[in-house]
Amino acid sequence: MLHMSTHVQTQTDSIAPRHRLRLQGSADRMHIAGKIGLVTSPPIPDRKAWTNEMAAIRDDRDQQAFAALFAHFAPRIKGFLMRSGAHPDLAEECAQEVMATLWHKAHLFDPAKASVATWIFSIARNRMIDKIRKQRRPEPQELPWGPDAEPDQADALAMAQDTERLGQALAALPEKQRRLIERAYFGDLSHSEIAAETGLPLGTIKSRIRLALDRLRHAMN
Amino acid sequence: MTSIQHHLTDALLMGYATGTLPEAFSLIVATHISLCDECRAWMGAYDALGGAVMTDTDGARMTDDSLATTLEMIARGDAGPTPKPHSGGIFPTPLQDYVGGDLDAVKWRWMGGGVSQALLKTDGGPTVRLLRIPGGTAVPDHGHRGTELTLVLQGAFRDETSRFGLGDVEVANQDMSHRPVAEDGPDCICLAATDAPLKFNAIMPRLAQPFLGI
């Protein structure tokens, strides 16, 4: 199984300065590619964790960190919304709003329960339902301990690694199967058409989140 | 938390993550997840898959001044609503938002046979309602033209398949005809969503159907 593959090196706080260098590079690449219209994903999958930037926004209102996240995620959010059927102008506007929400709600981000990409995806999806489909989105009740609980560093790192493996497993799926999953998330399939059996290591992530929830509930009682 | 026996299906969880579920079904999913850590964790996994899909999506070029525009938006400081903590009561917050309060705020309407209902307002398509079934009472025998999701919020009911208690979800489809009976004790309160009118097997409920909106 894919989730039993060799250890995946996930970037951590200890190599923060290198982030800046890589960011510079990917921002330039995006700028050049941007001139020809669509920005394609970099040839080497760029799956860094982005948790340092989130912490810098939360703690220091760091605009440079925000600019780096923006350069990476905003074009992807826009591309995702366009693939989901949004007009480019509306997709642009929503992508900006999603990034503004990321700034305002940075204190609610919990790296032990979601990666940065996961969290941004959920904000973008909800924005799409609200603004593009004009529907109401019922969201589950907030957990009783709130966002103030200090996330465990080991949990956060493990979550980043599991998410990294999920991304690799998705990329390694046979083309046909991968396209089906993409179409589901672009809203091209109704919920009844979605094949639940994906062969992806989703159970690993589920178990990780479940453990974190159990631990926090235990600590509460 | 640990007593929940009947969970959401993979298709419902994935439909909720992709945002393709009708609103009435999403309300059932969000309310169940509020009560169930297992399904909350699954939701996190399906959201992670969404994040992976988004990460791999070809980016679309943002306008030249997009970052500056976004920073101006941030400076204007519209943070949007902050999630509310649960203020007590038996309904989880997503359901309280639809009811406009807890159990005591529900405007019940008599359905016959001692059963009451309250239709909740959602965007067209599938409908969602609260049901109140006194202990020991049966819901009229019915089948389904589509999918019916029933989430228990108080008390319990039994049908031919199993027992459903607090937090349990029953997913009934076309093949299924059943006659749920509330267990003795307090009223059984359920949240039920359906994407097609139910098929009642007796003449009286069938005649009343147009008036009850089921």
C-alpha cells in the first residue's frame, strides 16, 4: 500500500530559512508562467506544509508570509473554482475573499486536525456554495474546547506527513480513477455517483484525527 | 459519543466534503457530525482529499493587483461571523440555526396518529423536518421513492432492521419499506430528510400527504 512507502521528509520549523528561498523561486516561476495565461503546477510537486507562514500571520500579522501563501494558494483556489464552473471574475473575487478569511481566521487553524491546504480547501468550498451556488451550508458544531487549545507539535507533524502521503497516493492513482475523484470535487458528479472505494490512505488520516479528538475530549473531562 | 451505532455512509461524507449534497441532507450530516467524533474524523479525511485535489489543480493567473486588493480587503477588517459555541439544549448548533432555537422553539404541526412534524426551510429540492413521536407510537408504514435519512435527537425507535438511539442515522432507500416504532419513554425526536415523497401503504396517510408536505 502507498501509505506504507518509505518515510516522507516533511519540511519543519528547523529549516525555515530555506522556505524563503524556495518561495522566491516558485513565485518567480509562477510569474513567468503567468504571462502565458494558465499557471501549471510545478514539475516537482510542491507540498510544503506552510504551517510556519500560518503561525507568522496568526502571531505577527506578517504580510510577507501572507504574500507567500497568496502566491501559492490563490491561483489554485481560482483554478479550482473555475473548474467547478465559476466565471473567472467571480473565481478571482472568491479566491481573494478566501485568502482574506485565512488572514482573519488564522487563529482558528489547527495543524493537528488539518493541513493548511485542507483548511483552505474547506474555506474555498464553503465560499463557493455560499457565493456561487447561493446555497446555505450547515456546518458542524464547534468542538467544546475551542480553537485556543495548543496543538501538539507531534500531532501537527504527523498530520502534515499523512497529508503528504495522501497527495502522493492521489498522484499515483490510475488516470481514470484520479479523474473521477477530481470530478467529484469539482462538483461534476452527484453524491450518488461517487465511488467511495478510492484505494487512498484516507483511513490513516481519519484515525489520526480521531486520536487527536479522543485526547482532547479526555483532557477536557 | 461512543454509543452511536449507525453512522453516515461514505457517499454522504464525500458528498458533504465535495459540497454536492442537497441542503436538507447537509443539515443531517452536519448535525450528526456534531454528535459523532468518528464521522467528524472522516469528514476531516475527505476534506484532506479535497485539499490534495486543489493542490494539484492547474492554477489560474490572478489579476496583477490581486494581492494589493486582498490586503485592502483585510485592512477593511470584515472578519465574518465567528463560530458560536453550543449554548445548551438538545439540538446541536447547525440545527438550532435552522429552528431558530432549541426544542422549545419548534412550531409543531399535528400529522395524525399522535405524531407531529415541523418542516424546516431549505433551498428547494429535498425536504427536511423534525418529527415528534410519542413513546410506544408507530409512524405509518411507508416505503421510499428516493433516499430517506433519519437522525435521532432524543429517545429511540426500532424498525424491522435495528434500534436507533441518540445520534444514530438510518439511511433508507427505495428497496426499503418500514414501520418505525418509538420506544416507550420520552418522545422520540428525529430529524428526517427525503429527496422524494414517501410511499404510505395505508389509505389515510396517503390521502393526507398533500396537506402535510410529505
